[in-house]
Amino acid sequence: MSPLAALVRKEVRVELRSLQGTVAAAMLVLALLLLLRFTLTNDEIARARLAPAILWSVLLFAGLGLLTHTALREGDRGTGEMLRLAPLPRATLFLGAWAGNLLLLSGLTLLAFGFYILLFENSFGSAWPSALAILLLSAVGVSAAGTLTTQAAAPLPGAWMLGTLLAIPLLLFTVVEASLRALQALLLDDAGIATALTLLLLYDLAFLAGGAWLSELAD
Amino acid sequence: MLAVRELQKAFGARRVLRGLDLSVADGEVVLLQGENGAGKSTLLRILATLDRADSGEAEVDSFALSDGVEVRARIGFAGHRPGFYGELSGRENLALWAQLHQLPEHSAEIDATLERVGLKAFADDRTGIYSRGMLQRLALARATLHQPTTLLLDEPFAALDSAGRKLLRTLISEWRDDGRAVLVVAHGSGLAADRTLALANGVLA
């Protein structure tokens, strides 16, 4: 097994055996969706228009909570330090953590989408698989930026750590905006979806490549 | 072989290492002592590439510390924090380490290492239920699993019972006989080192 595959398997195995991050994130998803379900307008058309915003609000909060949990766990136990003792380029460690986080975030996205369909109307109609695919594609960039930022923030003292973590949504506005545009275009059957998807893919690649490069630079 | 020249490290205004020179030859055990806060752990962390020195040079088997991948392949490090995944068993933690080092066919080696440190009966238990002493034994197993040429051990006797301390002294003796360079930070360990050095005010006294 390659070191990268070993890192991904470790990430998933540790989380699945403890369920600490995933259960908390799933509960947060459910709580936020319920909150939005009972506080938003009863106007179906308005709610349909808000679908991308609802999904992104939920995924951003719950997803970043999950990524923060995995990063802090490595720091608290000293396992992150153990990984840094391995004879691997730092970029490999970053990519391993990113891939593990992407799997966890994808699971959370599936769950959030399922809850959304249950609690709200399926605003996307028969295009719901495309909407889900857009969200999963966005998870690539979210997990890349989230992994990099949470790894950088984990060793920092309280206020600095919190400040860094709260900066993640600012860092991610590019991915979120492209994803929102793609979802809106899907809802309105707009031709602009191709441009939005291209932008989303480019942002994903930029965050992934940038994360790997910055990890090497920090060594 | 380990060679350190003019190593300097400061944390803010506090200068911890002030131009430290040190060498540990192959097949030599060096015991490093000093008061709390003298900079012993900082030195080991720099040599393990976990921290960066402000200036100076250090080499492991002629590889400069800036060549992190090569250096890390040659060192075995056991620090203050064991650093194991509590959800994984002792065997799984070591298997992860072997995979990160790309060791081929590591199952037999892991079994042998676990037996050597007295943990074979607990190999499939999750490390979350290990005692501090058991974690220390596992950390020693991990430090040597990839057959490093240089061992950096920071307070390795801590938390070990008398049998564990005796075992560790035997292991260190074996590593010396295997031709490895061993740098140990310890106090009152009863370790028969080839040289004992004292770190004070950032330099070797």
C-alpha cells in the first residue's frame, strides 16, 4: 500500500471507529436544516430559489466543523507530529489528509442532501443528481482549503486559532460562489452552468495545488 | 552518525541553544543531561526535523537536515508524546508507520518488534486502552521498526516499570552493538553510556 493510500485509510478508519466528528457534524446538519425549515418563508418559489444558499450554509458550518475536528485530533494526540517524522514530502501528508477529509466531507454532503430533500421540496426536480454532483465537486476545494487552514491553525493559541478558522469562509468564497452560480443555473436551466462549472473546477485545482505547495514551503 | 555544528535556537528573546557542537559516532551511545528547560528536547526535535534551528548545521549520515526526507528515513525518534491513534491497535499503528516508510512485507517484522518490547499479547488491543508505560514501549518499537541508523530518545525511561527500564537498557546496548548512533536524554536512568554530556546555558559544559 502506498503512503498516500495508507494515510487516507487511516483517516477514514480512525473516524469510523470513533464517529466523534461525523456524528457531531451530522447532528449539526440536521439542526441547521430544521432551523431553516421552520424559519424560512412558506412561499415554495422563494424557498426553491434559496435552495443553494440553504445547502451551502449547512455544508460550510458542518463541514468545517468536521475538518477542524480531524485537524485538532492530530494535534492533541501528537499523531500529527508522528506523521511529520515519516520520510515523506510534506505535500504527500497534505494530500493524504485532504483525500481523507474529502471522503468524510462527501459522506456529509450526501447526508445533508438527503436531509434537505426530506425536509424541503426537491427544488432541483429530475436534475437532483447534477446538483449533488456540483456539491461533491465543490467539496474538493472546500476540503483542500479546509485541510490547509485547519492544519495551520491547530498549533496556534486560542484566539489566533479561532481567527484563522473563521477566515476559512472568506478564503472559500471563490469556490462557494462558483458552486452557488452552478446550482442557480441548474435551477433556472441557464446556459451559464458551463462557465460556473469550469470556474469551480479551476478553483478546486488552485486550492489543491496551492495547499500542496504551501505544505512543502512550510517544511 | 550525527554531527552538529554551531547550532542556535531562540524562542523569542530566550536563547535556548547558543552555538552547540556535538557528534555521535556509529556504535556510540551518548547520554545528554541538563536542567529542565536547558534545551535538550529542543535539540532532539531539531535533529528529528520537527523544529528548525535559527542557524548552524547538523547532519545525519552526511545528510543535512534540510534534506528532510533522507534524514527522517535514517532516524528513529521517541519523544515526550507517544503519538498513537487510540482507535487503532498496536499492530495497526505500527503497520501504518511501516507503510509510511514503504517497508515491504512488514508483518513478520512488526510481530518480532512487538514481541521484543513485550507487547505481543496486547498487539490487537486498541492503543486507547494502553497504559502510559505500554505506549512508551510501543513508541520504542516504532522508533526502531524501520531500522534507523540514528536513534534520538527523549526521556525514554519515563513511565516504564523496572522490567521496562531493564529492557530498554538492553535494547540500547543492542543498538550500539548494531553500529547505530544513539543520543539519549535521560536522568537517573542507570544507562551505561559511552559518553555523558551536560547541556547548560545553551552549550555543552
